[in-house]
Amino acid sequence: MVRIATWNLWWKFGPWQERAEPIAVELERVAADVIGLQEVWSDASADQARLLAERLDMHLARTTKPSGEPDGFGNALLSRWPITSSETIRLPGREGERAVRSLLIAEIAHPDGTQIVGVTHLAWQYDRSSLREEQLAVVVGHLADRHCPDSRPVVLIGDLNAEPESDEVRRLTGRARTYVDGLVFTDAWAAVGDGVGHTWTRANPHSANAQWPRRRLDHVMIAWPRPKPLGNPLRAELFGVEPIDGVVPSDHYGVVVETDERTTVERDV
């Protein structure tokens, strides 16, 4: 069984210095094998992703600038197993605007074979469904090039800023015209999660004034076709929900999913 988590850490917003220790404590408690993070910060003095990797004794990949320096506002991947390569891919922005969203693709040396993981964070604005479709078209195109139906399935994790019923996510999960023929993704929470699974809610004090609360924006997606039951989601739960020393760690709740590690060559038909 592999535990896969995603969490938006809310950059340097709100009481970000007070939130740093609760974030680390919660990630220690969750004890995931693979963790995708969004809105990680980096500045001249420190890199949040590296600090967390060192604290958790995990391997690190993160989005970088063309110069190779860490993104000041980016995505990161922490892994129990060595990360053999990683790549930062810039996603399209609205015409005339600077592209600030990105995809991190990493290869993990899992004991049973190479594991490809993509970590992304899409445009947030409510009226930009079409832009998120453009961004996911790029994301899925890059992941499709690396997905092999007979081996470990590609995993896509991140804050998609879109609900399962949105056009952009329905295309990802095969409920609408797919981005790439022959490739869809299992929405792990829809498959095995209990309840609505809202990751953005006014129940979180950092989101108390949210204009559009009660949404499931943060996702763990597992590519199909894949050998069954390898990669099938078994359990899913939210984390980062309760305050730690009086502080809720982020404005988003995280999602952790346990996946099946049994390997066969059977396929769904």
C-alpha cells in the first residue's frame, strides 16, 4: 500500500510564520509516502519545501525558475524513495498575462518500478474554466507521454481549483471528451472517500469569508488504463482539519489516499 497526499500550503498568506510548525507536525502525522505540495514559498533566506523534506527525511523535487533557482511560489514533491529526475513545465496563462502556474513532473525510483507523479496548481478564478481546460490539456499531454498501461500508473495530484462536476475535471475523468484518447484518471475521493470531501470551506477559519465555499478542489488522480488492481484507491481522508496549538495549518484541507500495491496483468473490459 502506498499513501499519496496533496496539500495547498497557502504560501506566505495569513499568519504564515505561525503556520509553519503545524504544517510540519501534520505532515509527520499523516506519514504519506508521496506528498504533492502547492503554494510552497522560497526566498533568499530559506526554501519551505527543502525545510519540510529535511524535517520528514524525504527526497525532494520542486518547481524551479529557468535559472534553476526554486520558484518563490511553486509546487513540490516529497518522496520516501529517491527521485531520479524532475521537470518544471509552465502552464498557459490568460492572453496578455504572465504564466504563473506550473506542472512538476518527477520520476520516483519505487522498489517495484519507476513511478511518474505530476504535481500541479491551476488558475483559481471562477470564470476561468476554459483556461483550466487549456492548462489540463498541457498537463495530460505531458503525462500521457510517460504513462505505460502495463506498469505503474501515472499519478496526478494537486489543487485543480475545480470541482469534480466542472467541465475541466469531467474531461480528466472520462465523463466528457478526454484530453488524450485512451487516457483517463480515477478520482480517488469519488472512488473511496466518505462524504463530500470539501477541501475549501468556511468551516476553516482561514476561509471564513470565502465567496464560494463548500468545494472539493484538491485531488489525487490515478491514470487508467492500468493493470488491476495496481494503483486502485483503497481509502481516502482529509487532513489538516484540526488546529494544532490553536492554529489551523492552511486555508485548504489536504487529501491522503491509500492505493493498492498488488500487481496482476488483468484489465477491466
